[in-house]
Amino acid sequence: MEDTTNATDSLARFYDDMRSRVGQRHRRHLGVVSRVMILRYAIAIGETNPIHFDEGAAKAAGFAGLVAPPNLLAGIAEWNGGLAESELTPDGTVRMDGTADLRVMGAGEDMELLQSVIAGADIYDDELIESVDLKQGRSGPIVFVTTLHEFSGADGSVLNRNRRTILARV
Amino acid sequence: MTVILSPGEPLPDVVMVPTALQLFRYSAVTWNAHRIHYDREWAAHEGHEGLVVHSHLHAANALRVLTQGLGSEWRICKVAYRIIRSAVVGDTLTAQAELIERSDDGRTLTFTLREVNQDGAACLEGSAIVEARH
């Protein structure tokens, strides 16, 4: 991070690239929300409600099966194998070429949780980059990218509609 | 389904003290390879004081106030949150939810959400709407 000139160029590249993608929509098949995925996610976040651990308890509470915690779909960073280590940027993320020296973090999210997500759900994601904004922060310029994710089941019904904002800075 | 809460009253807080093990497991289950969450040297290289708590883990902590405080008879319908400040392993993150509005029929509740660190500084701020399931 010492070479801020290069990093500033990277931020400009990132901004231009993301701006060029505004309005583009991509549909991806993410895969099945498995029982193990729900169990592990619930344990990792410290959940204790049995509807996330015990199918019988979930059904007794009126659900069709084991229930995913509310932000599981939002929290999964990679649904499939992902890239080989040699293809990731040095910070371990997936990034466009020439922007590896930026710092990127989640900044917030607006979520509409339209239906509970039940183990076995086969998930699709319609992704749309809605806005890219350059703002001046206390320690320099920051690029905010807001992306709409519509997570739907195999029958096309929308489960979650999430607007996620990430920030990138030098 | 009855909630004995009036506007202005909170649900019980949920306290999370994230550990390196927790962040590793959250990274693993979400297949999130970002090194700021599990590589202390890299996190320091990026200027962080420790391993950085995932933004979605902050949110999960805040949502636990609702899921644990209200139980399965209620469903979270909408959530909006912003990460105000990052947190690291060892911080004490207290998630809070306060009822700010209840619909006339009592079936829709609106809460403010907040997560503060051990110094009382906000890490997350937001709001949520929950509805009765039955």
C-alpha cells in the first residue's frame, strides 16, 4: 500500500471499469442450499434456534424443512469452486486486473426477505450493478459500488432481493 | 405471537466477542478467501488492528437480536444496515434492537438495529421490519 500513486491509478481504473458495467444484468445458477451449509453457517454466527439445526423442530414450527439464517444467501461469497489461488489477487479476492492494491470492504446492505430459505432450495442470482459513486472520505477517495442481487428458487419465485454496497479505497 | 414491547423498548441484547476461530469458520462456510479475515499480517498490512470481522457477520449478529428475541413466530421481512466502523477479533460487539413502531393490528413491528463495540462506538446501524408468520 506504500505506492499510493499506483493505488490511486488502480482506484480510477476500478471506478471506470465498474461504471462501464452499470446496468448490466447477469443471471447465475448458484446451486443448492444444503443442510450442512445451513448447519455450518448457523454455528459460525452463533445461532442457537433449533429451526436451523433440527429438521423436526423446523417442521414443528411450520417450516417445510431446515431453515437458513436470514442473511445466509447474502453472506456466501462463492457458491462454487471459485478461482485457483494463482488467479486470486494477493488479498485473496476476485478482482479485475490492475486493481489488486485496493482495499475493499462490505459497507452495508438492504435486504427484502420475501420467503424463508429451506434446505434443498436451488438458488439462482440475477445480479445488476446499479450505481458506482466516487466520494471523498477522511483519508482519501472512496468508490462505492451498489449491486442488486435477486436470489430466486428453481421455480422462479424470488426469495431475497438484496442491494449490497461495497467500498474500495487506496 | 404477542410481543410485550412498547415503542421505545428494546429486545434483549446479543453480545458477540469474535475469535480467530469464528472468523475462520465464517470465511470457510462462505468460501470467502479475503485475507483480512484470517491472516493477521495481511490485515496489518492493510492498516487494520487485527483480523477484521466480516460485514455479513456484523449483520448476522444484529439479526440474532430479532431471531432470538422474537422467536420463530415472527419473520424478518426487510433489513437495511450500514457498517459504520470495522471491528476486529477480541472486540466486544453488542447488538441491540429497539421497537420504534407497531402496526395497529400488532402484526408488523419496526425496529432500529445497532451494534456497538466495547467503547460504545457504533459498528452497525440500521433498521428491520418483522411480521407475524400466522
